[in-house]
Amino acid sequence: MNLAGIILAAGASRRMGMPKALLRLGGETFLERLIRVYAGFFSPVVVVLGAEADAVRGGLRPGPAVRFVMNERWPAGQLTSLQCGVASVRYEAGGCFFTPVDCPRVNPATIAALVRAMNEGSPPPLVVMPRHGSRRGHPVGLSKELFDDLLSLAADESARAVVHGCPGRTRIVEVGDAGVLDDVDTLDDYQRLERSVSS
């Protein structure tokens, strides 16, 4: 199954004070690392931009091919960015995996396990999610069978209505990768992340 990778990088990052996509970790920005890792598994790799789009694009060094999509409705919330990304691949991908840009540490082995899970079973799952300990994280995989349901949601609804709407065909993959739980909203969050990587 051809799977697209969608990176959500449209938010204003107000609490951080700068685009989270451009925060650095181990010599790469968050966005550069996600693009590099995603490019090994997904085609196309889609980056959804919104606030400070020019700064985010301008901050990227040359790397794997990526498709940029502009979400003009980004102030309405993250769902609109996910819808924008899904709409851009709905006719070419058998499914997608998506993640916010502030979840940069996911291990390639974790993505490999999630992709395998997406392609296994009869019928295959509609949703695939990683779980570390007792918490579910990102990236989340969606079958193309759910694309129309996701795109039909109103901006004030939540993607959870679709992601958690088919428990009988949801596959949870247990992983030892704490990076699936990253959620970097503030400078304190970022500093904790840096310390955890260096330790």
C-alpha cells in the first residue's frame, strides 16, 4: 500500500515564540528531521504550512523531496491542517500517517513497525497508533477509507471523532520509543527535550 506522510507545521507557536518547525535537535530542525525520517517510508511527504510559512520554508536546508501545502484556514485549528494534507493525497495514497511537527524524535524503527501494522490483516486496519506505556502517540495512520469522513468534519470538531470511531479496526502497536509522546509547546518543554536527548 502506498502511504503518504503528513507533517503538520501550520500553527502559530505563540507559547514558544518562534516556529516550532525551526527548533533544532541534534543538528537538524524538527522539520528537517521529520522530513528525512518520513522520506524513508512515505511518498509523498507533505508539509502543511500556515503561520510564518515563508520563514519555515526558508529555514530548511536542501534535503529529500517534499510537497508543501498551504492551509489558509490554519487559525481555525489543527484539524484544518490535517484536512488540507489529506485532501492533497486523497487520490494517490492508500492511506497516510500524520504527526504534528513538535513530535520530532520518533525512531525510524517505530515507523517501520507502524507501516507493517497498516499493511497486515484481512481486512487491514483503518487506524494504526503507537502506544508507549499507557499513552498513545504519533504518528497516527489512517486508511483512505476514512479520508472522506475526516474531510467532512467541521472545523470546530476534532479528528478524534474519526481516529477513535472504529475501535474494531484499530491496531495499537506497543513501542519502546518515548519519542511518540513528544509535545513541545513551551521553552521549558523544549529544554526538557534537549536534556533527554543529551542524557
